Amino acid sequence: MDFNEKLLVLCKERGISRSRVAEDIGLSRAAVTRWERGGVPYASTVKKIADYFSVPVSYFFGQAQPSEPQTVPVGDLITLRVVASVKAGYDGLMTEEYFSEQEQVPVSMLKGYPASECRLYTVRGDSMFPRILDGDKIIVHVQESVDSGDTAIIVINGDEGTVKRVEYVKGEDWLDLVPANPEYQRKHIEGAALEECHVYGRVIGLLRTM
């Protein structure tokens, strides 16, 4: 189910309309029309709606019912270390800081890559909402380049890595870092600034706690 369908389920359980929900959280009827047409609200609005119904934000982008856990066969499991942050050091070499925790993930989520080349990275912030939520863990294959359209961890100017979709045209001297959340703007990088832009790895999977 999409966002609007899940909202309808909650409204039906409460015996209220979507227009009433919009009014109660300070939105216009036009917002409901956008939802009916398949639009997804901003992250801040989804948070208000989730709080209104006392459900987690992940309900709208994860399980079908708030009280309906989903189980799937996971097969063999493998342990990965959880990365806290990634930065670029001297000569563009990546430095990783780790949490003390480790986590088991299905081997199938590594997409055939060896575990030694994969990391779990904890996401902070909502720039990739609703695809990736704050607190999600993403499985990253450590590699120095990605294809245009891939979602990756990119390090700019030695700062901590950011998760964005990467877009570029082969042979041209630029790339764009594209957020999924419309509240954020894409970042255009070109010319000499590309020398300070480093790919840490490509996102190949996602773990979410409901």
C-alpha cells in the first residue's frame, strides 16, 4: 500500500476523514488532494500525521498495518560491523569510525559481494526520506566509483559521508548529489571541487526497525 492507502486505513479505524486529519494538523484540503493523486507529504508532515495516530513514521513506508509484523525467510546470516561515520583523510583515503555493535544480516542482502567488502552504516537525518529514514541501517559495498543513478555514500571536502543519489554524464566534469526529500536541494559539484569529492561505497540494501 502507498501512503494514501495506509492513511485511509488509519482514518477508517478512527472513524474520521483525511480532511479532518489535515485540518487538525494545520493543513488545507489541497493537501488531501495531493495525497489522493499519489503525492507524499514532506517529512515534517508525515511526522505530524504519525504522531496524530500514535504510530511510527516507518508505518507509512514499511509494514502494512501498525500491529501486523511481517516475517520473511532470511536464510543464512552473516555478521557485519556497524559504521558510525566515514571521513576522507590524507590523499583521499577513507577513515571509518565504528560503533561497538555488530549486526547479523541475511547473506542474500550482500548481493554476492564478500562480507569483507561490505559495511553497515547508520543513517542520520532525513534527506533521503521517504526511501531511507533517520536511524535506518544501510548495507554498503565499499567501492571507489558508482554508476550514475546509484545511491551511495559520498564524502565531500573531508567531511562526514552523506547518503545521496549520484547523477553525472560520462566525460563531463561534474556530478550532482540528489536527495529524495523535496525539502532538500541537490548539490552540484564541478571542476576542481570534484577532487575533494570521494565515493565511499554503493548502497546495496537497507535494514529498518519497525
